Amino acid sequence: MIVVTGGAGFIGSNIVRELNRRGRDDVVVVDDLRDGQKFVNLVGCNIADYFDKAEFSARLSSGALPKIEAILHQGACAVTTEWDGRYMMETNYRYSVELLEHCLAARVPLIYASSAAVYGASTVFKENDRAAERPLNVYGYSKLLFDDYVRRRLPEAQALVVGLRYFNVYGPGEAHKGSMASVAFHLHGQVATTSEARLFEGSDGYGPGEQRRDFVYVGDVVDVNLWFLEQRRASGVFNVGTGASATFNDVARAIVAWHGKGTIRYIPFPAELRARYQSFTEADLSALRAAGYTAPFRDVRAGVKAYLDALGTSA
């Protein structure tokens, strides 16, 4: 069986659906459904079983589970504005360490979600550049600390261990994330209801809406996860983005074009975000390409169309 933690969440549920599409229904989902809204992401999925995060941890440590083929660890607290450091470290760091140690002992492949938040205020986005790893919040720090733990343990690993530093992921299945959903999700809702896309005014030397991020479509992120699962030959920590940044204006224009209506309005930049905002991200994909991954990534125009087409189909 394949275990997907965070399997009812955004990226996790998309992984489950793609595994199903590829003929796998021996998928076990692990999650925390105290936020019951996430159940909708599993409707239509074929899963073999579901475990609450705490129950799965207990069964894993006691050996009371069938043989696991691989764990795709997507579960985390991804709220970048969460400042309860104890909760963040327990959820994102300590639980991940437990999974890693089990996988190392049992020689089970582990593919886990890291984040571009580890780079924070950096303008360099390269996995092994220590000076580039400058998180701006405790979420980013929790991800970096686990990446560091993995890198220390990798020389002893006898099974695949892969960390994927996701950049700005968008796509179907993120509605439950609320304020943490992608800019594409929020702009789509704004244009649909008010015919107006609202973007921040300039910051960090960028003009209105000209801040740049590496926006990556969730379907492409899923493909990277499953490529590593199938290949099982390149351990390490890898960036996952398109390799080319786009402006927030680019996203807004793609959404306005899809709707066939709408304008862009710029709103004041929130004071509380000024020291904690990534105005520029762009994945260096050198390591991912060197590992053998050659598939292209959708640009914003193609990704936004795929996203909104999917939302239109499910509406």
C-alpha cells in the first residue's frame, strides 16, 4: 500500500486522484479532519483506508499496519501566519522526524513536502546554498529544520528519501485553505463576483502588482512526486517550481482573460507583511533536472486555464 499523509488536503488529494488514475487503489490516506471541510477533496477517490494522524502514528510505532510500499508525506500546518511555534514544530518537524526514522529503519521510500518558504528574504533559490536559506516565519523554519535533519541522515539511507521544496502551488482542491489559498483562487473569486481583481501596491522596489513569484500548477507538482516514486533513484532535497517567475499582474490578467471580463485594482500593502513578505521567488531547477526529471512545467497562462477549466467542470 501507498500512504499519503495530508491526503485530504490540497496537494495530497491531487496525488491520491492521480494514483487512482494510474490504476492504484491501495492508497491509505492519513489526515486530521477536525476541519471537516476537507472531506470534499476525497469524494470520488478510491482509497483502501483512512487513519487520523495520531492513530496512524501509534499504529506505525507498534507495527500494527500492513507492509507499506512508500509514504508520500504531504501533511503539515501550512499557515504561514501561525506563530504558535510549539504547535508548528510538533506538527511539521517532530512528526516528520518520526516518519523518516520509521522509513529508514524499514527501508521504505519517503517523499515529503518541503517549501520555498525556507528561502524567505533570499534572492537566491538553490537547495544547497546555506546562505540562501533565510526563512521569515516559523513555518519556513520548521521546514528548513527538517530538511537539515534529512540531509544529515541521507548518507545512511538505504531507501529513497526526497524532499520537495514547493514554490507557489495553485490548482483544484485548495478551497478549504481560506486565506492560505493561492492568489489565483482568490482573484478568481473576486473577478467572478465583483469583476475586479485586487492586488497589492508596490513593495521592495516592485511596482503595483509587479512582485514576482514562481507559480506552479498542482498537476505538475503531482507529476514530480510520482516520478520520484516510480524512479526511486535520486535522494535529496529538490526545488519544485516552473523555474520562471511571473508577476501577480500576469496571474490577474490570465484570470480576467478566462472570465472575459474584469479590471485590476491596487490596494495598500499591509504594514504587518512588510518584513515578512516574499516579493520575489524563482526556483533553480538545476538539481531536479540533474536528477533526470525532464518534463516541462505549465506557465501561468496555461496553468490558470487548466485550473479554472477544472473548477468550471466541477461547479
